[in-house]
Amino acid sequence: MKIIPVTCAIIIHEGKVLLAQRSVKMDLPGKWEFPGGKVEKGEDPKDCLIREIREELGIEIRVKSELTPVLFSYPSKTIRLIPWVAEWRGGDIVLAEHEQYGWYDQNQLFSLDLAPADVPILHELTEKWVNLAVPKER
């Protein structure tokens, strides 16, 4: 089976993380996820993530650091989910595909019904929360 490379963004803003809920038109409807999408043939994963976030959410991001990729097999496909911590750089969120979105703090994240491939990323994020999500004193 072919492994599909998919990127996702852990967009952190003011100590909260952006998650989006998949719509009824998508696979896994109603599940929450870190937004992103499929890497096109020959495309750099960072470029893919910037493009996908612009297409899906209408915002600009700056990609900062990669977290541990997740290999996950769904019944119909296997994906390699490549998570990147990113910073919101501008624009207003306009949903192109998702049902809704929300900003969540560390305590709220585990109450969401996440897409299975996103769960290991959530665990890594919470382990590194202080370094990634807590605003630095200036």
C-alpha cells in the first residue's frame, strides 16, 4: 500500500492551539484535527503546509519546527502525518472545507474527538507544551 504524505500545522497563538472540525464532505466527518493536507508530488512539505493553510483557512503562517511524524493506517489508506509547529502571521480565518474551528488550551485538547492519526501528535505537543505554547517573556 502506498503511503500518502500529509502535513499538519500546530498553530499556536496566545497560548492556545488551533484545531478544525472535519465537515460531512470529508473523510472522518466530525473529527477534530490539526489542519493541513496532502503533499503534492515534488512539493516540499513546508511549502505544502503554507499552501494548505492558506487554501483551507485563509491565513498566513510561518513554519517553525517539525514534531515527530506519525505513520497511521486507516482502513482505506496509510498516511505519514508530518506535524509542524507554526505561528499565525496574518489574515482572518475563513473556513473552506471544515465545519468549525476553535482555539484550545492544554486542558481542553483531550476533550475533543480527534482524528486517530492526530492523537500521537497531541501527546507530543502536551509533553512539550511549556516550550512550544507558553508565551516567552519579552
